[in-house]
Amino acid sequence: MDDIQTGDSGTTRSVPLEGSGSRTVDRGYLRTAAMLIFGGVVISLLAGLFHADAASANDHVASFTEYAHSDIWTAVHLGQFVGMALFAGGMIALLGALNVPHGALALTARFGALSAAVSIALYGALQAVDGVALKHAVNAWASAAGPEKAMRFVSAEGIRWLEWGMRSYHSFLFGSALIISSVVIVATRRVSRTIGILMGLSGVSYLAQGWIIGAEGFATANAVPTLFGIFLTVVWTVWLLISAWRLKERAGADV
């Protein structure tokens, strides 16, 4: 491993890597990426704590009743969108900080960044459906009476099914972005390979969520991959943040 001389004030200096020759990682850029990712996770989790939930999300009568009574439904979903935008934006910044110069791995990194970027747009559309359209639909259903109530319920349920489809494909896309990014991390070894492995596993959990939601909606079977994914994501994002901040006098990857 090359010895590295860095100053305390040079937070944006590039740091040579083990066996990398002229290849470098931008320390300040890496720290920014880590903060964006961690901040996005924290905001998403905090917003989720205020999300109205019924005992079974697939019980539409019970869940729509809970949603109609929520006064902060739209704000919660806006918070979730901000969290995901920071998370995915941080992933794009992370791939840039790894500074893969050329070749198949560089193309892989660009594809991962593109997947993360598209996932932000798809998640924005998802939250517009879930956080705005569904809220108006369930409010109209809750306040309707007689034959109109049944009609309003059908409308709200149609929006719910649209949400399933959009959430399913967002999970597929964002999970793929995480897996692609993990491949770049493991291959370059510019941060701990263990971080890359955990990131890849969290991506697999997103793929599982996407499949279950697309096939069964918000079924109880989705609880295990969701909780597993949250746990892994918290672990690797905290690890990445600590690693980025400690990257001062030497660089390289943990094996």
C-alpha cells in the first residue's frame, strides 16, 4: 500500500489507492456521497414512522379508512421522496467519487448511476400516485354515501393497484442500481469490499420486495425482505460514513 500524505484542511484532495497507480478517489466527494446516502436513509426512516398503517395493507377498507383520517399523509410522502432522492443522489455521487477511468468497469459505474437517477424520477411518480392521488381518492370514498361510495372505492382501489405496479418496478430498478454499484465497489476496492457486499445484499432485498409487491401487493410475505433490507442498508451506510470520514492518512480496502 502506498503511503499517503494529506493535510487536515484538504478535504477535497484525491487519495491514491492500493496498487492503483495514478488512480485516485476524491476524499471530499466520497464524504459528500456518504452524507447524502446516510441523510437520505435517516429522512426516509423518520418519515416512515409517521406513515398511517392498518393491520393489513392489503385490507383496502381498513387501510383506506386509516389513510383518510391522516392529516399528514401528503407531507409524509413528500418526506419519503426527499429521503429517496438524497439516497439515490448519494449513490450517483459515490460512483463518481470512485473515479473509475475507463473500460468495462467504468461503463458499469455509468449504468449504475443512470439506474439510480431514473429511480429518483420513478419514485417521484410513485409518491405522486400514493401521496397525492390515493389520498384524494380515499378522502372522496370516506365522505361519499350510497351508490357513490362503492364507485369511489373502486376508483381508490384502481389507484392502489397502480401504486403496486410503480412500487414494484421502482424496487426492481433501485435494487439493480445497488447491485451494480456493489460490483464496482468490490472490483475497485476503493472502499471496503464488505460495504459493497452488504450493499449488494440490500439490493437483492429490493428485488425480492419488487417481486412480492408486483405479485401479491403489500402482503405479509414482504415483511422479511423489507426488514432485512432496512437492517443491511443502515449497517452499510453507517459503515460508509465512518470510513469516508476516517479516510485521511491512508486508503485502500478492507478484505
